[in-house]
Amino acid sequence: MSSECPGKTSWPELVGTKGYYAASVIESQNPRVKAVVILDGSPVTADFRCDRVWVRVNKEVEGIVVQTPSVG
């Protein structure tokens, strides 16, 4: 699905980094997206969007990215 979206669509290199750092890197590498930091396991909408990246972290404050962020 993500291949239909323009720009970079996946950031496996950010797993293990801090969530808000990852969000800033994502938005700088693909200005068409908004990176949203959320707790891993939080409910999210099921719609696919080329302008959104969920950044899943293990805890709220200074959380570490636990899953590859990708467009969707």
C-alpha cells in the first residue's frame, strides 16, 4: 500500500530511538507527512492515509520506538 504514497514511507532505522526525535526525523525526511507519537497498543483508526505516520513507543514520557514507523 505505501508504494502509492510519494516520498520516503518507512523508517526502520528509527526503532530504538526516542519517539519525539523519530517524529522530527520522519517529518524532515518526508514533509508530506505528520508523525504522531502514540503508546504501543493504543487504538488507532483503520483508514490508510499517505499523510500520517504512527510512531509507536513503549511509554509516554521519553518513550522508545518499538515498531518500524511507516506511512498509513
